[in-house]
Amino acid sequence: MNKTNPKSITVSCDNESLASLKEKQWIYEDALNKYDRLKARGLSLDMSRGKPSPTQLGFSQPMLSWTSANDFISIDGVDCRNYGGPSLGLSEARQIFSWILGTSTANIAVAGNSSLALMHDIIAFLMLKGSPNGNKPWVKSGQISFICPVPGYDRHFSILESFGITMLPVPIIENGPDMDTVEQLVFEDPSVKAMWCMPKYSNPTGITYSAETIHRLGSMKTAALDFHLFWDNAYAVHHLSDKSVFIPDILDVSATAGYENRAFVFASTSKITLSGSGLAALATSDQNLSWWQSHSDLRSIGPDKLNQLRHARFLKVKSSLDRLMESHRSVLAPKFNAVVSTFHRLLGSLNEVEWTEPLGGYFINLKVPTGCATRTVQLAADAGIVLTAAGASFPYRKDYKDCNIRIAPSFPTLSQINDAAEGIAVCVRLAIAESELE
Ligand SMILES: Cc1ncc(COP(=O)(O)O)c(C=O)c1O
């Protein structure tokens, strides 16, 4: 067995009792033994990204045998084989997103297969072309800042980093972002032009914004006249319990407050049908939609309408969507439950260790004592369990307390998840035991 080198033990405090030192030493040696046994198992598991498992992809297998040979005309008479057609997407594809988002089809565009690409493009349009209400391009406006609730989605932050946009982290608390801080920042600072929001089953905390938080976001006063909410509703229908969480429609809320153009809402079927070949959508005000269309129409002669039609044939009525999401839940919920129950069993007695128990979405956020996240992730990697890099869910990859670890239980099998959750717990215990000896 390839044993881990024991740490040399140093006395950090002269008056520390010998008994307490001995206890820490014993805890450390016990944790190290367990870790060596974990390593000897030679696991090889990847829990770094929130990918659907092959079983989940199989639920959409009928889409792969649908043939367009005699079925290529849309409900509006569009020949889906050809160039052109409606640049907001086929009516039947927009209908699918109306079910997902609870928004009127008139305010929905279906475009491409990636909502992240839509987010990226809208930021690029705002940077280069100016905002829907006629404000000048952000590249000509000096410093541009985004509020970034943390922990958050690493790819959101990478987009901002690539554009040189300043990221202002604001903590996520029980009901969503800390709204007192958000309201103050947007009110005082005209460089704050936007905010990332994952209102439902957030990545990675699983937290859902309360109705009050959503009303405050939709109605808050902002110094920037071209302020926007980037409302990434990626997990709108991805429930893990039989309680389907409901949130108010931000488009309605902000329009009622007099800020019709405030929100760009995003969703996709990446975690509904086929992750690599899904549909993505933007829902927003009439004015924002025309603005988006005026720019995006330049970059393509038309969307992939056959994929839109293929989705419409598969998800014919809302109940087919509901049934599909129920199938996903039947596979995902036991995996989440396995992680949560293992953490309760093996980590429940530890101080400053806690985790989220989401009612939906794809992630669990594990919090460990300050300074222990990077070491835990490293120990896990050395034992064959790949986790998302520590710090990834923070702007510039800087989790200043080094205490958050994102757990993505969707891809491995249930028995692998059991192994991985136990393994992670062993690594957490060793990382803490090591830190206590320093
Ligand atoms: C919050 C969030 N938004 C967007 C995405 C990516 O979506 P898409 O596949 O539509 O680009 C993910 C993927 O994990 C996500 O977690």
C-alpha cells in the first residue's frame, strides 16, 4: 500500500494541555489510517461537473430515432430543412420554454443549444453595441462591474473575466443574495451594470430565492440606467423532491415596478433532453428581444430548426415534459440522498462542517473549516476522486476563506456515489486533523 507520509507534529501553543495534544494526535493518526485505506481502493471517480448520467441521457433516446425524412414542416409551415425561418425560433419550440419558464411565448426566443452562449453574446452586445434603452457601449463607459452572488457558477465568472469586467462578490444567504448589500451597491455605484442571478436551485448551493428577494431585485433603484439582471433559470423544472418550488416571474415583477427591460432570462434543455444537443432560450421584454434580434440576426442565417422540431415532437405536451423530469428525479434524488446521508453519518459531529440539502438542481455545497477546502480537494484527487477545484465557485477563483467545495453527484452511478461521499468525508476529516496540528 502506498502510505501517505505522516505529518511531523509540532506543538503550537506552550500551555496546551498534553491530553489535548495527544487527542489531536490520535485523531490525526486515525484519519490518516482511514485515508490510506481509501487510497488503497484505487477509486477513479469524477464528480467535478454537473453532467447528466448515461441513464438520464437514455430517457431522450427516442429523439435519436425520430426521422425528419417525412416530417420537416413546422406548425407555421416553415420548411425546417432550409435557411431562414423565424429567428426567434419555431412556435412549437418557444412553447416548450413557455412551459419551463411560465412566461408568454411572445417574449421567448429559442436559439442555439447553449444558454451560456446566449449570456456570453448578450454581454458582448452590451459591451460593443450599447444597451436596448440606448445607453452607450460598455467599452466606452469606463469601469463596468457585475454583482456576483457567491458561491456561484464558475463559467459565469470566466465570461466576465474574459471581458475584463470587475466582479463584486456578494454572499448568498438563506433566501438568496444578501439584498441589503446588493441594494446599496446598485444604488450608489453607476459602474454596477448587472448582476448574475440563479433564482432557483442555484449552482452550487441549491438555494432558491424567496419571493421577497425577487421583488426586491425587480424593483430596486439603480444608479446605472442600463442595469440588467442576468437571470439564469437553468434549473427551473429540475426538482429533487415532490415539492415543486415556485418562484415569481421576474419579467412580471420588474415590469410592474416600472423596469420592463431589467431582466434577461435564460434556460435550456441541456439537463432535460440531450446535454450536447439541446435547445437554449432567452425570455425578456419586447424591446430587449428586438434589440437582441437586431444583433444576433447578423451572426446566423437561421437557427437549427430540425433540432427544434425534433424537441417539439418529443415534448408534445406539457405532461411529456413533466414525465421526463420525473424520470430524471428518480435517478438523481437517490444520489443526492446518498451524499447527504453519508455526510450526516460521517461528518455530522464536526464543528464548522455543513452542507446544503437542495430541493432541486445539480449540486451540493459542502462547507469545511476555514483553510481546509483546497487540501480536501487535493486529498480527494490523490485518492482518485476528482472534485471541482476549490475556489472555482468564486470570482477570480478566490474563496478567501478556502472553505467551499462543490459536489456534483449526477454523473457517477449510485454505488460510485456512495464510495465517493464516504471518500470525501475521509478527506475532510484528514484535512481538518492536519490543520489542527499546525
Ligand atoms: C447555472 C447554469 N447555467 C448554465 C449552464 C450551462 O447551460 P447550457 O448548457 O444551456 O449552456 C449550467 C451548466 O451546468 C449551469 O449550471
